[in-house]
Amino acid sequence: MERISEYLQKEACLMELKATTKEEAIRELSGHMARVGLVNDEQQFIQDLIEREKLGSTGIGHKVAIPHAPTQSVDGFVIGFARSSAGVDFAAMDGDEVNLIFAMGTNPQELSLYLQMLSQLSRLLRNETFRNELIHTAKTPEDVINLFKKFEKEG
């Protein structure tokens, strides 16, 4: 089975997001993903994620948001991570601000992999210890990826 840790690259991790709104957060993380070569068309990727948000917030609760969309702006499946110490209002289901943001995109030909990764990420993020370690303990992108590897083994 494919794992998130196989797709999440340290270059795609932003350890301190500056954005304070949902749209700024999507733009900042998408721009970062484009700069490291994961996104071919930054504006299209941003537009696709924002359009998806209009259907309903991807703030899933427990200080987590997973903006995601099928998009022609990427090849295959991509994922980026950003952490906000201050928190971002993502209109999350539980009303809390979000500290952990995972942006995901996939070429429409890769939908089954994308759905599998979305499900796996959601399952991992239900673990309070995992979330707390991502928010408070991980200092570097390598720490983030190592946490994924550790909790994927346990899961």
C-alpha cells in the first residue's frame, strides 16, 4: 500500500506559515509547492483548491485542514504541508483555528490514489498524539516526515 511518507517531500514542508486567512494560506502553501516543482500551474492549482473550498470547508476539525482538488496543474499526486503557530480561520467544522494544513492535488487520471491518500491522511490525523507532535514537537521537515513514517507503521 502507498503511504503519505512516500509522497511528502521535505522541500514541500513549510514549518511556519505567515498567512492569517484561509485564502492566504492556500496561496502561500501552493506557491511554495510550485517553487519546489510539485505544481506546474500555480494559479490553476490555487483556483482549483479555492473552488473546492466553496463546496465546503476542508477544515476537518482538531486544528487540521486538508485543502484538496483534482487538477490539471500537477502530474500525478502531490502533497504539501504547512504549520501555523498563530492558527488560521478555515471555517473548520469544530470552529477552531487550524494549525496543520495539508494541500493535496492530483491529476484526474490518478483519482483512486488521491482518494486512498486522503483517507489515509484523515485516519492518521485522528490520532491526537500524532497531531500534537506535528504541532508542538516537529522542528524540521525531516521531523515531519519521520513522524509520518512512525505513525504509518503503528497504524
